[in-house]
Amino acid sequence: MLLGLTVPGMAQGSKVATKVDEHGFWGTYAYTANNSKVCYVLTKAQEMEPKTLDHGDIFFTISQKPDKNISYEPQFITSYEMQEGSKVIVTVGPKSYSMFIKGRYAWVENAAEEPRLIAAMKAGSSMKVAAKSKRGNPTSYVFSLKGISAALDSIANCK
């Protein structure tokens, strides 16, 4: 499902990540930067709208950075610049979460919502993400949540 997937450089800059495992639609990866280990799970969008646009690779990641005391930080990554001042909206079941944008990356606006989003993802079967390109094109993506719980378990003890 993730075969042939090119692992994007994380927002901290391009790092060489090693694929550790695969769980359903989610891959587990790890790398070391500045003597600090980072583990993350990653999936690629299964559906992209509108179909007439070239979206490039679209990813959703959740990272663990124990040395920075960061646990399960969700991040949305596009291959294009998103519109400044707009928000990314992540919807799982009936609940939506707002993300702020910086270039091609988006993070949960309110860090207190991160555990709620993770819990919703573990309980859900799919997740929809809506964004707006720098050119103003509304876009939406569907990600499978199959394997997310096992993937997150695989990075729980990242050290």
C-alpha cells in the first residue's frame, strides 16, 4: 500500500528516514537529527479533489520527538504552497479540527486538540482534509485510517 512511497523531508528540513514497518495504509519511519531521534507515521492521500488539478504527493504524518517532549504531533504536508491566512480543516466522523499553515505544511491550531484528533483517528475509518492552494483552488483529500492504531503503537516508545 505504501510501496514505492517517497518519504518527504519533514518540516525540520530533509532528513534521511528509515522505514521501520508498515501497518495497513500507514508506514512507520525514524531518523536522527542533532543526536535526537524522531519517529513518525505517514500515509498518502487515497483520494484527491478536484481531479482536474495536479496535486502531487499529499501526506499526513504524526511524529514523536521525545527529546523535545513532543508526543503525537499531527502534520499535513502538500507538494504545493497553501494560501496564506487560510486554514486546513481535518474532519474525522462528525468532528473537525483546524490547522494553521506555513507554506506546504499545516499543524493543529490548538495543541490541546491534538490528543482529541489522534483519538478520533484511532476510532475512525477515514479522514477528510480540506485546504486551499496559494492560487485559491479549494482542494480536499481522503486518507484511510486503516492501521493507524498499530502504527502509533509502533512509535509509542521512540527513543
